[in-house]
Amino acid sequence: MVVEGPFGSGKTHVLKAAAMEGAERGLTVVAGRTSVTDQPIPIHLLINFLRHATADQADIDDLLRPGTNPFWLIDRVGELTARAARQHPLLVVLDDAQRIDDVSALALRGLVQSLASAPVLWLLARRPIHSQPLAQSVFEWLIDHAATRHHLDTLTEQAVTELCTSFLGARPDSSVLGWAARCDGNPWLMENVFSALIKAGQMIITDGAASVVAEHLPDGVRTLVHDLIDGFSPAIRQLLVAGSRAGGTFTAAEAAEVVGDSSLDLSSAVEEAVRVGLIRDVGADLAFHHPVIQEALRAEAPPSAPLIRPLPPPCGCEELTTAAIALLGRIDDGPRTLARALRLLASAGRGGEAHRLADLALRSGLEPAAEARLVLDLAPGLRDAGGTGAAAALLARTLARGDICELDRAKLNRALAEEAEPTGGAAPPWRSRWNSLRHGDSCERPLWTWLVRGLVAADQFDEAAAVLDAVRQEARERDATLSASLWHGHRAELLVALGQINEARSAAETALRLADRSAPEDAVPAHAVLAGVSLHYGDLVAAGDHLRTTERLTTVMTADQARVDWARARLHAASGRPATMVQSLVDTAGHIALDPLLFTETPTAAAAVIRQAKQAGLRAEAQRAADLAALTARRNPAVQSLAAGAAHADGLLHDDPVALHRAADLYRLAGRPLAAGVGLEDAARVARSVQGGNPSVRLLEKSAAHNVRRLGPERPKSGWESLTSAELRVVRAIVDGRTNREAASMLFLSPHTVDTHLRRVFSKLAIKSRVELTKRFIAHEAHPAMLASAPQSGSAS
């Protein structure tokens, strides 16, 4: 059974009541809520059941082996559950199923099918919002083929009265029912509003009747509503706050006017807000479902106050960034280098940051010819990103200079005339990001970080390193705040692009050691780098830990979303889930589902998608990835790595070894040895399949010369030499006397991962206790070969 309903309609209460009823009737009940775990949620719940119901724990241990084939795991869990459920009928309860990930959704479908004849009842609750594409299709299949669908409707007046009586233990009078109506009978809102009224001393109960002695919202309700809308997307928050100021009813256009941008498209926010039950259609207008939410948002700040939340206080990033831009201005061809990086950012959907960086550059006092070159190079990128007005403003600003030469003036006038012409064709899917960045997100990350990212993506590695040095030096001279964790994280990303994997890991670990001095989200670049390095060396456990940390830290950080999406996709691929990898990046409707910044910053991403798509038989998705790589290269004709990425994608799509060899050459010219090695490996495989014989051998030998990763002899199965670097780090922490939780905190891992590493160490060393581990460690401490890969206790995996 799938229980659906808008927020606060009582889905969780229904599940709890059903679970209690099931337990009273003798069913075994396992309950959970969707979240990020080491196992897909349905499998995780059923393994817990099997621990309780199965006498032979050896079978359970087999299920927990690292690297287990997920399809075998689903089949085996289904088989064991069916056997156990015949002895212990089972009720599986899963709340917040709208957040289920693709892997868990596939596991859910497989388990429901395999357990169809067993005494197992599935009870799932979800909000009516769009899930990830694959998860959405799984739920549609369940509802069409296997599930009963139950929608929780709006409560009747009698039910509202009964609910008020249940909450308050007294008969509600008209004042209480009036507050219930302001909540539109929403059980969650009613319960919390009544609690706030009671806490404020504004609920009076006498002679078995309850009354409210207040007309205005208590402070607790405003806090409640603020926390509620923070759980939705920024676009919905913007719509709700703007709508609360627009009056009783309003239109999306009126909300956009309140925001201050009549061109802002809020249609998708309206659609989602209607689905989750926050907004309702009133003819051609919109209205709040729950007047209490509108009142709370209207009371949150006066109409003249900033929308949703004020801009952060000055972070000092403009001074640091200006110093970095000035440095670029002093090098040969600096303005063109800067323009190339900013055009790349704009074409990747980060027009707001590109525009602000350009504004700082113009304020720094460029020579007239340099300014004209910068603006002329940048304008097409801003236009591609939907910032036609911004591009025109920059052109006009430069034209206003009296010292522009006639040739540059003619070029500027021609470019300004082009800006006034309609572009035609469909807008890129990321164009709306331009508007959102102009209303509060512009300092989500310091501007210098975007300058570094743009330079690295444009293959300007020396310039990116120089900018990093200039930012740190300027911060020291001004005694300004600089996030050391963020700085080292971006340096690690630069080193990865250069193929210096070990140096990148060291820089990222330094960033994590310094993380407690910075905002938590500043550690995301370092965690993303370490996730990639762990995957490079085949350590999926460590990669998963770093990925979960980035997901936790990026709940509201759009600047880091591309990093998280790519790390998650790579983990899917490394775990043998090609379809999941592809469909997490390319949706089934034919649009790229994530920030195109990924395909700009990671030129091999499109090829990786195509490689996995071909394994999974997803030809259309492979074509879409190749199309985006070609578009990205076309919009940035001066960036060699993007041209390489387009050739790489096209070569893989069409099994063309010549194109792949050309891609490898372009990667190498761009200074990206790892990417060149991957391109040559793909060329070798394609040559072998298409031509056969020796050409593939020569290509593989050539790729080995350019791929930094070296494959050593096979690792022993037991003894100290069998331990991985991640396991050795855990050993050192435990030998130092730390508990699992303390070791997890120090190493930036989860306690579960530390426990997993420790169990493997015990097995490989044939020991059973920490005391034995300490003795063995002391006995071998003099062997440098054993300890060479284990950093000191302050390091992180």
C-alpha cells in the first residue's frame, strides 16, 4: 500500500498506527525512513528482520560482504525473507519514500516482485512530489501493478473537531476551531500551532472546553513556519515569501514583481507548491492553502525587508578577488585569459558569478584595449547564459570610455547591436539559474573560488595557481578572513586536474585537518577530491564515506552540487551499476538533469556517461551526453580540454579510434595526463573490438606512459601487507587508544565504516581483540614498509 498526501496530512501517524496494530496482531514489524545508508533502504530493513528471524547468522554475514553483486543481494535477501516470513508474517513500513534513491527504488521493485507470494505487507508513505526519474518510474510501476494507492484527503469539519478534542483533551469552542480553519485542518500544523498557543499561555481550558485568548500568531508559530519552508527548494521559498506579501490571492507574475524581477519564471515552483499542498489554484490566481503560513511569512519581515533572508555581511572576498584579478592583469594576455575563464563560467550556467567578476575587473582600471577585449570575449558567454541585459550593460559601459580606439568602438557597437537581436531557439535548461543568482546566492562561495574554478576548467593551470597564491598573500597582508579548508580544497582540485593524485590527496587531507576553523561546507571540495582519489585506488568504502559527508554538507549549497552529483555517479559506476550511474545524470525525458558545470569542469564526464550507457543499453542517453559535450566545446572554442571531451564522447559513441586518439592528444596538449590516459585506453579497447590485433597493444602501452596511476603487484590476502591505507589509518587511531567513535571523528569517517575496517583488520591479521592488535602493531612498528602508507594520526582518509 502506498499512502500519499501533502505535508502534514498525517501519513506518519497512519504508519505508526498501522505498525502498532500489526504488532498487536502478531506480525513482525520493521520500520524505517529514507536516508543515506550503506545499503539500499528496503534491503537494510529486511536484513534487520533476518537477523531477528534467522538462526543461521552465516547467511547474514554473506549478505554484508563488501563488493557484493547488488542483483544477487536482492535475490538472496528476497529468498531468505520469503522463507522467514512463512514463520513470522512481516509488515515493512517505510516513511518519506519520496526521498528514496535510485538504487533503493530498484531494490524495492525487485523485492516486491520476489515476495509477492509471501506473507509480507509493504506500507509506504510519500509526498506527491517528483522523485528522481528512476525512483519515480518504480513507484508508478508499483501503483500500476502491485500496490493499493491511498490518498489522505482534507479532513471533514467533524474530523477536525474530533482531532482538536484529541489534541487538547477538551471540547474546542469557536475560537479553537477558528485557529484550526487558519491551519486548513492540517493535522501537523494544528498540533504545532496549538502547542505554541499552550506554551504562550494563550490556550484556556475550563469546564471541559478549550478556548484561545489570542488573535495574533505566537512567536513559536513563526519559527515553525520558517523551519517548514526551509525544507523546500529555494524557488518554493521565494514563491511563498513573495506570495505572502502580494495579498490574499496572487499570480506568479505578481510574485516575481515582489521579488523585483518581472522576468523571473516561477512556474515550476508553483507546480511543486501545488503538489505538496502549500498553494492552491483559485481560477487564474493562486492562494495559500493554510492562512496561518501566509500570516507567519507576512509577519516575518516588513515589505521593505530583503526577500527570505538578507544577503550575508561582506565577507572580504571582493578585496581578495580584486587582488587576484590585478595579478592576472599584469601577466601576458591576462585580460584574454580572464575572459576565457569567465565566458566558460557563464556558458556553464554561472552567469551571476561571471558578471560580478567582470565588474570587479572593470573597476580595477584596465587599459582601454584590454577592457574592450575582455568585454567582447565575455559578452557571448553571458548571452548564452540568459544574461543579455548584463552583456549589453558591460558593452555600453566600455563604449562610454572616451579613450576607446575607433576599431574597438566599432566592434563594441556591432556586439551591442547583436545583443538587441532575438536569439531564437530554446533557452538552455540552466538559463533560469542566472536570475536566482542575482537575489541572494551570489556570495554562496567567495568570488575568488569561482575565478579559480573557471581558470582550471579553461586549462589555465599556472594562472589558477597564481590566483590561489595571490589570494592567500592578500589575506595575510590585510589580516582578512580566508577559509584555509576551502583554499586547500581548491588547490587539491587543481592538482587532480594536473594528474598529481598523491599531492591532491595530501592537500585535501590538509583541508580536512583545518576544517574546524572554517564553515563546515567549506570542506566539501576536499571531501569530493578524496572521494575521487578513493575511487581511483578502488577504495569504495572510503569513497562512500566522503560522498555521504558531501551530501550532508550540500543540502542548500548549489555551488557544490556538480561535485556531489559526479562523485555519486562515479560510485555507482565503480559499484557495477551502469544504468543507475547514467540515469542519475541524464533523465529519461531527454534533458541533462544536473548542473552543466559538471561537463565543463570535468571534460571526461560525457565519455564516462557514454561508456556506462552503452553497457546498460541506454543509447538515447549516450547521445544526449555527447550532444552536451559538443555544445560545451562549441561555446568555448579556445578551451582544448573541452574540444578533447567532445571528441572523446563522439569517439566512444561511434566506436571511432581515430577520434579517441585525437581526444587523447588534445587532453595531453591541455595538460591533463589522466584524461589523456583514459582516452588512449578507450582508443585501445575500440581498436581491439573494431580492428583487432596489435594497434590496441600499442595504444595501451602509450596510455600507460601518460596515466599517472600505477598498478603494483596484487595485494596479499593476509598479514600486515594486506592492509589498505584506509585500514592502516584506523589501526593507528585504535592503537592510540581511541574508541571507534573518536577514530571516526578524527578520520572524517562514520563509526560504521571504522567498525567495518576494524573487522577486516582482525580477519586479515587473525586476531580477535584490540589488545592483540596493539601488541602486533608494536611488534611491527620498526618495519617502515608497513607504515609507509599510514599518515600520522592527524590525517584523514
